[in-house]
Amino acid sequence: MAKLKSLFDTLWFRVLLGLVLGIAFGFAVGPVTAHGALGIDGKSFLTEYIRPVGTVFINLIKMVIVPLIFFSLISGIVSMTDAKAFRRIGLKSVAYYLTTGAFAVCIGLAFGHFFRPGLGVDLSALAAVAGTPAAPAAALPPVNVISILVGTIPPNVVKAMAEDNILQVVVFALFVGITLNALGDKVRNLTAVFQQSATLVFRLIETVIRFSPYGVFALTAWMVGTQGLDILFALFKLVCVVIGALFTQYLLFGLMLVAFGRLSPLPFYKKMLEPQLMAFSTSSSKATLPVAMRVVNESIGVSKSNTAFVLPLGASINMDGTAIYLGITALFFSQAYGIPLGPHQYFILVLTATLGSIGAAGIPSGSLFMMGMVFTSVGLPLDGIALIAGIDRILDMMRTTVNITGDSLITLLVDKSEATFNRQVYEDMSR
Ligand code: ASP
């Protein structure tokens, strides 16, 4: 009994409970099983009463996300007063992130190539099951390589913050942090203000996170109860292939820990459970960042400054699950439409899908907006995007879990290579 009580005291357990109860509740109340099984209109009950709880939770997180990224990055940079160390860590992180992203696309392409999920798929039957597409292809803004690069520079910082444009906020924070370091003593007080603001934001986040079991419950119940599962069965093979590839990447993370970090992967897998549950239920790397930062620093043993700098950078530019997904869906539609792709196109897919995973916003269905660029780069029709939108949420839950795990792993490896990593904390399974 005492054991159960101490388990219940841990946040990850309460979040897990929220998730499980949410699934059960969604099934009981939602229209998926029997309409009105509980004598109520499940769909509107979930939408009117349960969803708002989830919205409050998401809004609480959104409230702290821009200040978190902005102040955390700046405080991370100003804590690296050694300009050489900063450049080294920055370059190392970006190199790691890009390499794992490109490698993830290759895993996606390999799975798509060998398991051929699109072979024999009747797209017109699929369109009938998909019904009204959640994101008609025509409604997606055009995205290409140049526009992603140009789009990282904020013409108006306030607007970038107001619109939650994380990539632009990252760029501005880098500018401010680097310049504060260059000015050194002249701006000592201002630098301290930024550092203290980061401390304030971390405390705000601790408060918000306490609400997460309820938010997770509400979001999951709503999701399970309102998003019919028919479409999932229609695309069963694709779903299995995506899950297989994501799981492979997940195992590779463990191997990377052993090979590059010389660490047992078990503590990492165990301690990542809490951020992973968060990623799973919110489908947003951005929303998971606060929890991930706390766990990576306090339980995994990564130094404060690298947690503050490398992890938010990863949450905005590194999405391994998304990279896998973009690779597989491109091959899925090439097979379903009967448009063969050669080695040259595979190479283009590695480039554009990696870029797409960098450019995708860490929000639910962020990658749908990148599919346009990836598909057009190899001449695939865009109509497929609307079909895939129907199953996107469920796959999104899984790829976001992989995304945040990859960011945390690279942050750990960078920290370890800088000899600032606390191995004792990492190996202490009670943390
Ligand atoms: N939802 C994902 C994330 O936040 C992005 C995506 O749609 O792939 O990491």
C-alpha cells in the first residue's frame, strides 16, 4: 500500500494513469463503441465538457513556451562565457541533429522500400473512408527549401513571439545571447535579468506541469472518443510500417547511448517515460519541452547550461520521428499512385525530408505542412495529404514521442562529450 502511495506521488505515474483512464473513458463515452452507451451523446459530451479541460492545459503550456525558449536559450548561451566552447557546442549539436535527422529519413525510406505499404492500396476507397479531409491539400501554404530558410529570420520579433513561430524566436534568442556575451561586463546587470527570468519561467513551468495528469486525461479521452478508428484499419499496413520504423529508431537511440556515450540505456529509457507520455498525449514537441528539460537536467544528469541550450534547439530543429514519417509517406504514395522513384529521387527525398523535419513546427500535425514540399520535390500529387490527415493524429502521438526522445538523447551525448554530465545522477534509478 505504501509502495502504491509512493508510486502515486510520482508525476509520471499520475500522467500514465491519466492516459489510461482517458482511453477507457473515451471508449466508454465516445461514439466509437455504441452510440449513447451511457445514455448520452458521447461526441458532444466530450467536445463540450472534456475537451475544454485539455484546452486549458494546452493553453497553460502555450503561455510559457515562448518565454521558456527565449530565456532558456539566452541563459544557456550567457552561461557559456567561453566563446570557443559555445561555438564548439553549437556546431556539435547542429551536426548531431542533422546527421540523426538524415539517418532517420533513411530508416523511413528503407521501411517504405522493403515493406511497400502503398502497394495495392485503393486510393479512391480510402478517400471514401477518410470523408471530409482535415487538411485539404489546397489549403496548405506552399513551402519550399528557400522559403524555409528565409522564414527563419523574423522581420518582426514581437510578431514572431505572438504567432509562436519558434524557429524565428530561436534565431532572435541566439542573436541576443551571443551579443550579450560579446558585450560582457558592460551589460552585466541585463544579463543577470535574463538569467533570473529563466529561473522564473522554470518555476512557472513546475506549477503548470502539476496539472498535466488532468490535461492528459482530457486530451486522450477526447481523441479516442471522437476520432473514429475506421480510417486506421483502412491504412493498417502503413500504420504498422510507420510504427515498426519508429520503434527501430527508438532502439537505435539505446544503441547510440552505448556506442557514443558508453552508458547503459536502461536509466535513459526509464527516465524518459514522463516526457514521452507527455509527447504521446499532446502530439507536440513544443508542449513537451518543459517536462523534457526538467527530466533531462534533474533525473538524467545533463548540466543546466547544456539542457538550457541544446534541448530547446533540438525541439525546434530535430524531429527524427517526423523525418521517418515524411520518408515513408512519400514512398507510400509513390507506390499507391504507381509513380516509380529512382535512386536520384531517393536522394532528393533524404534532403527534403530532413529539411522538412527541421522546418516542421513542434505542434500537432506539424509535418502535414511539410509534406507539400517533400512530395512536390519528387513529383508526387498532393491529394494524398488529405487522405493521410485522417490517421495523422494517432501516428503523430508516436512520432512526437520519438522526436522528443531524440532531442534528449543528443543533449545527453553533447553534454557527455563536454565532460559536464553527471553520471551518478544518471545511474540513480530513484530520481
Ligand atoms: N507533432 C510533431 C511534433 O510536435 C510534429 C509532426 O507533426 O511531425 O514533434
